[in-house]
Amino acid sequence: MIARDVTNNSTSHRPILFTTRWACLNVLCMFLLLVFLALGGCRKSDLPAPSSPNEPNISAQAEPNEARATTAATGQGDVSSETITAETSLFDGKTLGKWKVTEFGGQGEVAVKDGAIYMDIGQDMTGITWTGPLIRMDYEITLDAMRTKGSDFFCGLTFPFGDKPCSLILGGWGGSLCGISSLDYYDAANNETTRMISFENNKWCHVRLRVTPDKIEAWLDDEVLVNVNVKGRRIGIRAEVELSQPLGIATWQTAGAVRNIIIKPVTGGPTLSDESS
């Protein structure tokens, strides 16, 4: 009787032990699944961020990027179809007006104070995009810009060249690189417009940009910065500033400010570089 009781007791515990082990195994599997999902949720995008916004474009990627840029420039639904026909101020010094904060994702704060638009440091970009009337060819833009914090470009001015976008970069790639992005798929660090200029934080500089069918010209504090013949050239932008189209100003991991933004049409006659020579 005793032996039978012991045998029966041992047998009766087996389902309980089996159930307990199975429950533990389920808990372990659920834990491993949750860990896997958590790691997947924290995974970063497969598209690597550039080590510098002024790295050269890869030839294989340049043509698709330019195609996207051209489509966006001609099909922005929130940009007025009106054309500016006289000298026009794009900023009243009090409100953003027809400027909107560019939704780069991770952008810093944008605020109007002391008659200027201040763009704080973002991860990676902060900027504003114009949504009002525009000129796409034969025009000139002037503005004041300064870097307040950081060590990269404080004024990435994206502008229309006909139905294509282009950018003027000030203070990129460590704080001093200037030039046009992009010409024949080469950006400001890798074409003939490359210039290295030292900028002081909290010091305003005057920027002037002139766009005509054959030339893109720019001046910094009335000194020639860019004077390039673009007839027959491929005009484009880097992918990072696509959201700045058709006209926008952006910074890269840097805080900057702009004020006195004016645009006006230009017709015929000598260019400003000819007038100042």
C-alpha cells in the first residue's frame, strides 16, 4: 500500500510539473519577443545621415535627387502662383508672415525678436520656407545673416533657378565653407564656387544673390563671393534641403538669424559685379 501510494503520488505530480515548465517556457518566449521588438523600435533609419551637409553627392544618387527637387519646385501646392513685379520686403521685422517653419524633424525653435528671425540649433536642421509670391528668374535677393552659436552653416539659402532649386551655403563644413550647391551634381565643397571665409559669431553680414539665365552671382558685404556661368549646367540641391524649396533659409546644427529680406526683379543691363568693378 505504501509503495503504491508513493507511486500514485509521483504520477499525480507529473501534470503539475509539466504545466509549470510549459508556463515558464511561455514566459521566457514572451520576454525574448518583447526584447526583440524593443530593439527593433529603437533601430535608426537605414538611410545614414551625412557626416557633413557639404559632402559631395554620389553620382549614382545625384540624378534621382535632382529629379525629386525639380518636381517639388514646380508643384508646391502651398506656394502662391503670384509673381513679384517690384522690389518687395519678405519680412516685416515683427512676424513670420508668409514664412513657415520648415518641418525637417528635430528642428530647433524659430522666433522673431529684435527685428530678426532667429533659428535655434536643430538635430540636424532648422529653417524657414517662403509660401508667398515669388520670382523664379531674373531677380535679386538681399538679406542680413549671422551665426549665433555652432560651427556649421548658418545660412543655407535655397532659391529658384527657373523650375529648378539651388542653394547658396555660408559657413558650412566646420564653419567657413561657402559656395553654390549644386552644379553638375557637385556641391559647394566640390565645385569652382568653393570659398573659405572666417565668420564671427554674433556679427551680421550682408548677403546679395543675383539669378539670371546664364549666371548665378553672390556678394558678401559687397565683395564678390560667387560669379559663375551656369549656361548649360545642371542645377540642383542636396537632398537635405529639399524641404526648403522653392525659397528657404536653413541652418545645420547651428543657430543663426536673418533680417531685412528683400527680393526684386532685375532686367538687362550690367550685373552688379560689372557695376562694382
